[in-house]
Amino acid sequence: MLVHLSIRDIVLIERLDLALGEGLSVLTGETGAGKSILLDALSLALGGRGDGGLVRHGARQGEISAVFDLASDHKVRRILSENGFDDDGDVVLRRIQSADGRTRVFINDRPSSVALMRQVGLELVEIHGQHDDRALVDPAAHRELLDQYGALQPETAAVAAAFAAWRGARDALAKHRAKVEAAAREADFLRSAVEELSDLAPVAGEEEELAERRQVMMRSEKIATDVNDAHEELSGTASPIPPLAGLLKRLDRKRDELPGLLDEAIERLDTALDALSDAQMSLSNALRSLEFDPRALEETEERLFALRAAGRKFNVAVDDLPELAAKMIGDLAELDAGEERLGQLEREVAEKRGQFDRLAADLSQKRQTTARLLEAAVMAELPDLKLERAAFIVEMASDPAAASAAGIDEVEFHVRTNPGTRAGPMMKVASGGELSRFLLALKVALADRGSAPTLVFDEIDTGVGGAVADAIGRRLARLAGTVQVLAVTHAPQVAARAASHLLISKASTGGAEEERVATRVALIGDDGRREEIARMLAGESVTDEARAAAARLIGADGR
């Protein structure tokens, strides 16, 4: 609940620190005292639209802080935690509004966005009045309110899960169907490409190997010519080996005739012949190694060029051809198996749609039952609120073709103010005073079903008096048994039922040269409360009879 409200320099409020407690708190005061200013300031702290015109004249900025004491499992703590804010202890919303229109937002003393403040504020405080623009008159929220009243959260969660499963299966079917259709359009190309690549049988790394082999073979062709020429010089008809061998034999025969004279020459010639023979053998071996096969070169080039042509044709690197071939084979296999997979997915979609339809129909039936119960609960409140001839109707339309995560139902709260007239949306059919009472009756019915911890009612008793005002007071007091209720009221019957009474007034501040007006809010005790209720009864001149009537009103409520 809201435990403290601090306001600085907002319109007529110069400085205000307000402590609030449980139960029903009423705010009263003469017209123009500043009751609406207080609610405008609170709305600003809840993420309402900022406006530099709200800043008190002469001040550079205004500031509002609202402190909330919440249960450890309250939804707001989860929201704050998900957004990286400390969620321990009190929740403090602070808004600084500059006169130039700029605004700064803080949650638990950390900078925040207005959007997050508004999200948190909606979970903390509901403000209801003749111009209410929140959940009770917002058709988009009526289905959720109906589900809260019927405690249908398990059913709505099951429907949401079934819808997500159905949508997931439907998306998978659409994706697979698109893939199969695309593959079917390319089937002829795929089969031709797979046949071509299968015949080619590319291997990763083959291009580099073939290119190297081709280079070696081309170089070998040039080198072999020179080696062959050298071999011819040593082995052909012009070879120096036979003449040298003959010369060596002749000298060897003459060695004995010239002892010691030819030994060195014979030895060197013998060494030279051995070297020439070795060179001849080496050249022969080199020629055998460099044997050039033009057919092998042609085959290598044909293979290399075929691979490169395929790479260009399919717009991939040659080394990626094996992977492409495997993918195309897989695409063909998927195409061949596509119809069977499509059938399986279609059966899954039908099964999940059937499950959703069953759960949604069951939820719809429970909503119909809950709608009648909610109608009865609200209708039971209307006679005391002088709406005995009116009707509250939960208008519900079910359309399986408009299925969503929330089911198949659209819900909107309608009213009929008089017999014989056409029912319609509350905001269009009910007058301001009637709308306030319809909202109060609805809020009483929904009091313990997902309400915010603090409810604010802004002059919902306008235009009523006597028994109707008393009925409103009793219902506000009943609401205050489960949530904190703040009520701005002009009805003494409502004020008499409050657990705490806050008096709003205007007072002059400053000196004679610069007299200014400021709004004051004070918690009044029993005597002050009796005097204020007497003023509300009597008007400007408070009489003893009015004071006695005020005492009777307070006493009738046991206060």
C-alpha cells in the first residue's frame, strides 16, 4: 500500500509530507482547496504525463515521491528485478518535473524510464472517477478481469500454452511446405546437377594437387630436352668415351717400355673414364625419371579444367564442390520424402489445433458461467446505489476463427441504465454519476480478485446524496477491508466511515509584498473531523444542529 507521499512545488502545494495507513482514508475540503492537485501529483509519480505547467509558480522544478510497502511476492517486485532494480524493502517512485517541461524519473533512487514507472504504477494504484480511463472502462482489460473473477488463471495458462504449441506446429508446417515447394521448382536442375557432380566425383583438395602435378609435368618437358642432349653427347656417336678408352689401352701396353713415366697419366685417364661412365649412367637414370607422357598431361589438364568449370557453373570454390554435391543429394532426398513429412506435420497441426479448440471451448464455457456470476454480483450492488432499474451485462462473443493466446472470446462490460433502452459500453451509455456508481459496484465485486493494493476514488459521489452516498460509503469501507482506499469526497456519509480523515485547505504564505496561496493537507482528529463533516452537511455556516448530525453520522458507524 501507499505509506508516504511527499510533494514539493507542484501547483499550489509548496511542501507536503503525508503519511497514509490501511483502511479507508478520505480527503475533504472546500471546492478549489486543491484536492485535484493532490491526485495530479500522485498520478505524476505513477508515470502520468508530465507538464511544466504543474510546477509551482516561481520554482524551477517540482518533485513527487511515493513510497509503497508491498508483500514479498507482489508482481511489482518481479518487474523491478527483471529490469535490474533492487526489489527489497519499500518501493520508492520519485518524479522530478522541471518548469521547462523536462522530467526525470527514479525508482528506488535509480534513474528509470517513464514507461517502466507507468508499468509499475499501474500495478500499485488504481484511480477511479467520473472520467476513469483505466482497466474497468477499458474493453481490452475486461476479459482479464472476468478471468480474475472466476479464478480461471490455470485454464487461461493452458489455453495460451496450447495456442503456442499450435502456432509453433503451424509455423513448422509452413516453413517445410515452402522449402519443399522451392525444391520442387528446382527439381530438374537438382537432378541434372547431382548427376553431373556424381559423374565428376570431386574430392576436397583435388584442385591443388592437379595444379601442382600439371606444373611439374610442364617443367619436366622442358628439362628433359637438355638432359637428353647431354646424354647424347656422352652416349652417342660423338661420345668421347670410346676414343679415351682406346687411348688408355694403348698407353697401358706401353707402360712396361717406359717404367714409371706413364703411370700417372694412365691413372688419371682411368679416373676420367670412370667419371664419364658414372655421368652417362646418371643421365640415363634422369631421362627415365623425366620420361614425359603427353597423354598424362592432357588427362590432368582435362580433369583440372572440368573441376574449375563446375565451380564456375555452380558459383562455388572447387574445394566446395563435394559439399555442394552432398547438399544437393540431401535436397533431392528431402524432396522425395517431402510429401510424407508434410503429411506428418499436417497431422501434428490438426492434433494441436484440436487440443487448443477443446481447451478454448472449455474456457469459453467457464467464462460464460463466470459472466453470469459477475453480472449477479454487480447487480446485487446496484439497488442501494439508486441504480435499481439499471442492468450490468457481460457481453461476450466467441469466434473460433479469431483464436488467440487468450482463447476465442471477446469480452466487454455493457450497461443499460433504464428498462427498454439499448445496452452499450459503460463509457458511452452511463452518465458521469452513473458511471461512477457502476464502477464502484464492479470494483466491490472484483475487490479480492487481482486488485491493485491501493484504490483511489475521485469524487465518485458527485451528484448523489442521502441513501446513495451512504451506500457508497459502506461499499468503500467494505473495499477497505481488503485493500487501501483513498477517497476524495464531498459526501459527509462517505467521510463518516473513514478510518482516517485528511483535510485539504488553502492558506496564504509570504509577506504583504508577495502574498501567495498554498495548499495544506492535515490529518484531523475526532473534534476536527466532526467539525469538517458538519461543514459538509451545513455549508458555509456550521450550526450546532449540523455538529449534532455529524456526531450521529460518525456514531452510526461506530466511530
